[in-house]
Amino acid sequence: RLIYDVKRNINTLQIIPSDVRAGVDSEGYQMTAEAREYLKVTYLKPLRDAEAELVPKKNSRLSQILIGHEAFKGKDRDHDLVTLFDSFNLSVEKYFEGKNVDGNAIVDQKGKELKDRIDSFIKAFYHKQKESQFDVSEGKLKNILEKLELSIKDERNPGLGTLNRLFISSELLHLHKRDWDGIRLGLIEELEAHLHPQAQMQIIEALQSENSIQLILTTHSPNLGSKIKLKNLIICNSNLAFPMGSSYTELSVPDYAFLERFLDTTKANLFFAKGIILVEGWAEEIFLPSLAKKMGYNLTEKGVSIVNIGSTAFLAYSNVFKRRDGQTLNIPVSVVSDLDVKPNEENDTDGGTTKKVSQTAKKIAKYSGQKVKAFISDQWTFEYCLFKSPSLSTKFIEIAKAVHSRSDWTNFETELTNKLNAKTLKKTEISYRMAQAIEDDLALDTPIINLDRNDASIEYLVEAIKYACGD
């Protein structure tokens, strides 16, 4: 158990120096140097300047990494690199004497001429018996390592992404030291910094295959979010940490496998949103942002993500936001679902009530809970709601006829019903044109499309948007 009790001066707001203590009780004991050594971690800060860290210089990060490795640690004078460096140093010294290491004269005597000129001044300025000596700086192992540069072989002018991967690779050396009884923990902030999406995917897959070390990463990248196993994911929200493993959420174990398989980049943004709207298909995903603008909401500014799950398997997504641990994840989640009761079946009885009322109640009970709330359409489907909407019906009929120009629309409701039953209605195209019509209408000084506050057909969409936006 680690105890870090921090106090701040109430006048200056300066943090008062404090110690990290350890022990089984609430006070603990000051940690020894040995204990601190065993608790050292590898830390990669955000916006890493990999290029600066890998170049040769005094106290370079690369030299610090290498000097702590068992290949170099404690071998300041008897390492093979020191022997090689001493041999090189002797070659440099002999070159300026006009000789090779065996003492024989070499062809190039310009180095000797340069040294003789300096020596003439030294003898005149200092002492007749003194002379200069050229050599490389002292051959201590630390000095040698500070002269090393790490690069990718045969790679010219590598970009920041390549250098970043090289830097991360060198830093992780710490975590694979032999004969080490301490913690093997790496902390990486914003792994995605300077990495293109494909590189992010490649790195996170490689890191997750490591089984002898522990890594804690922070990220704002949906690319990484889509590749991290849910059992390893922790969402930070409202100053609390929410592990997303199966023992913490109401998502069933089989649904974990389903969600991880289908959690692509576009769906993974739900882990970074301030509000979420889950929809069944492309039609709702395309239409809702424009409807929100018509209502006065900009979903992007509100931090709301619309996630198209491409089916009605809402529980495989929504239940991951419901907690078993007594905590409440403060992210409003709207589940937008079709009623799925045909108009001619609405008044059929089901357990003493109409099928429409019964189906609505069942879906609300099934999907809602904690901060997850279901919004069920008043009509059969999303498209049927647009048709029945006093606010949008005229535009919907116009667009549907234009998209299906060869269809017989003498009885519009009958033809729409037939197409929905046969699944031949071009839902995505119609939705796109409806969204564009709303966008165009917003640009008019005098709007043509006006939302009726008593429009029950689209009320479920309006309320879903408001809830996800925190209103």
C-alpha cells in the first residue's frame, strides 16, 4: 500500500513537499532507497520529441536507457566498448603524429603538420619540453554511450512516426531486464502522438501480446480504442475511473466477444463521447445531426457521438455503460429504436393491452437503466414516422417519389408499406436527401420546414437528441 498525503498552502496555493510512504496501516513508513529502486517504472511522456531524444549529446536519453541495462550496468572500465574506444583513441593520437598504431609512418602527414604548428606555439608560450596531444574525450562508458545514435538501418530521413516507434522500442528495454525483482511497469501517455492510424493499430496489437510486463496507456484515439480489449479498458469520467471488464459492467460475456469483434474505429468513438446516440442504421445516423441543428443543437460541439450499430443488437453496446459495481458512468446514452409494430397490428391486444403499448413498454424496460435511456418510435419504422410527421411529411413524400421515380405512388401509404415489407425502400438515399433539405432550409432567411412541438411522430428523435446533449 502506497500513501501520498499532499497538502497545499491555502494562501499561495503552493503544494507543500511531502513523502510517499508505504505500509499496511494508514500512516505507513518512509520508503527506503531499495524499495524506491524496485518501484521504478518506464515513463513515456506525451508529445515525445523522439528525434531530440535519440541524437548523441551529453546525458542523452538513449545513453540513460543503455547505461541502466545489464549489458552495460556496472562495467564502466572493463566493457568491450571501452577497449574498442581506447584502440580508436590511440589511432587518432598516432594520426596526428603521422604514424599508424604500429609506429610506422603513414602517407597522410597533414595531421602531423597541423600538430607541429600547434607545438611550435606551445613551446614558445609554455615550455620547450611540452607538446600537444590529440585524442577523443575520455573513454568512460557513459561518454561512449552519449556518442551513440540510434536509427533504422537503410532508412533515410525517417519521419516523426518512425522515430517515435524507435524511441518506444528503446524505452521498453527497461521492462525486459534480466535478474530484476522489481516492478515491470510502463506508463505511456498519448501513445498515438505522431503516429498515423495504421501504425497505432500495429503498435497496440504488439503491446497487447506482451505477457511478462504491465503497461498503462492513456489515449484519445478511437483507433486504439477499437483495438484494446474491453477487459483492459478503463474510462476516466467525472474524476472517477471505470474499468470496463465483464465483472464491472452488465454486458454479458458472450456480448463482450461480439462487441470486440464489431467495435471498429467509428463505433469506438463512443468511449470518448460526452453523450451517445445508438441507432439501428445509416438512415438515422445520416438524418439525426441535421435534425439536431434544426433544434439548435450542434452534436459535434456537444461532444455527442452517433453510433450506428447496423442492427437491433442494442444490448451488446448499451449494457457496457451499465455498472455492476454501484458506480454510475455519467455519460447519457440514448437508444433510438423502431417500434416494429405494423400499423394494422397496433391495436391488437397483447396481455390485456394494445400491441403498440406493450411493445413500447417491453423495449423501454429492455434497454433502459442507469444513464441508458430508450426512445421508441411512435410508428412502425423511422421512415413511417417521417411520413406521419406533420412537420416533415410533405418533404418526405416529395423525396421518396423522386428517389423511386418509377414506382406507382397513387396511394402513397400503400406503396410505402409495400416497399418497407419487401425491404426495397432506398432508406439511406432518402435519409440523405432529407438531411440535405433540412440543411438547405437552415440557410434560408424564412425557413420552409418548421418543427411542430406537438409532432408525436418524431418526438422520440427530438427527446433522444436532447437527452444525449445533457438537456
